[in-house]
Amino acid sequence: MTSEGDAGDWFKPWWDAYVDIAPNAERALALLRPSGGVCGMDHVAIRTYATPRLEMRRLESVIERAGYVKTGTYDFKEKRLRAASYSHRSSPLPRIFVSELIVNTFGNEVQEIIERCDARQEHDAADLLWNPRCSWRSISSDEFEVLLAESEYAAWVGAYGLRVNHFTVGFEQLSGYHSLGEVNRHLQENGFRLNGGKQAIQGSEGGLFEQSSTVAELVDWTFGDGEVRRVRSCYVEFARRYQDKSGLLFDGFVTSHADNIFESTDMKRSDLLK
């Protein structure tokens, strides 16, 4: 897989790297049996840092050359993130949602750790995302703790790198369900934990968009200093889109929904510690 190939070739290698640290994703698909495979999904989400070599802008040019168009930009002030979404203009490929941490809004210690992390990488953003031979050099376990105290997102990227954070199953891929609530109940009955507690669904039909997600599973992860720690990896998201009054399907994202979905990987929330 390279950034110069057909965009349709991106998703299987991304999926393989994703389930390598989130095996529950394969279990969720086996349970729900969605049609269309990974190339029929609603969207994928990518996390990165706003540093010179890793910033979102370095990915955008590749994404747009492959036939995607930008459908929105988003600000997450509390989490100090910005993001953009892209849809393919001529193919029903998954939408792409890219977010980046605004590094210069943090204190000196956090900035220095992230700057060291950026300098430690042997490849830039495009190679890290599209070239499977280019691997991420993880932060140390001590650096992880410092970042985690300030930003779960910062710590996650430092550990796992610039990669797809989650795949999202579209409701239209599923058969036999009448609502996203039914999907959630089926998942819970089979042992999956959902983000959001009693309010697992973000959004509504009136808002043209509904989302829910599993809690990211804990996995053993080896940090740059060789220490192995139990940390949250990736999660599976589910999305249902509705048509507006003119018959157009909602194609973007809602900041308040995504703000809550981000917390599926949160290591600091007491309700997600098990």
C-alpha cells in the first residue's frame, strides 16, 4: 500500500493494523455481519499531532489527490484539537476524518515531549500512514504519564502513532435492525461495553446523524523504553445518517458528538478502568 495507489487499496491494510491492536473489532463484525466489508464502512478516523512533520496538512494533499473532497472543518476547544472530514467524490469509499492535537496550546513540558517524539520519527506523516514498512517510534512510559495528565489524546498518539484510531460501521450496512439502539443492545448482550453509559447514542434523527461506540479495549503495549503497560487501544463506532428535507444524506460530522466519541479511549475516566 502506498499513498500514490488507488484510495480503495488503503482500507484493508489500515484495517489489518487496526485489528492488530483492537481484536474486538473483528468480533463485532462477526457478530453484526455488515455488508460491504471495510470499504463499505461509514468512515475511518485518524489521529495525529500538529507538528511540522506530522501535521494534518501533510495528509490532506494525498487524500485530495486520491479523489476526496473536504466536507467540513471542526474545532474541539476543550480537547485542543482541530479536524477535517473528506468524502470521495466518485466512489462509495469510507469517509475520512482526520484530527490533530494543537501542540502549541500546551505547557513547555508537554510541548517538549511531543517535539522529541516528532524528532524521533524516521518518516513523515504520509509515509507513517501509507507505507507499512515505516513504523512509529513510541514515547517512553514516563512520557506517556506526563502527556496523559494533560491530554488523553496526546498520550494515545505518542504511544500508538499516526494511524487509524477507529473504523465506523454504517447502519445501512446492517440488516435486521430497526434502530441504532437495537444494535447497541445486541452488542451489550454479547459482552461489549459502550461509551457514554446511559446515553450511548450521540445525536438524533432530527439532527440527521446518530453515533455510538464501544469502549476501547485494554491491551499490553510496549513503549519506547521497553516497558509494557496496559493501555486503551482502539474502538468500533456505529453511525446512522438521515436525509434532510431535500432528500440529501447528511455527509459531515457534529462536533459535540465527536467530542464524546473521543472519550472511548480515555484512560482517566473511572467508569472505563476495567
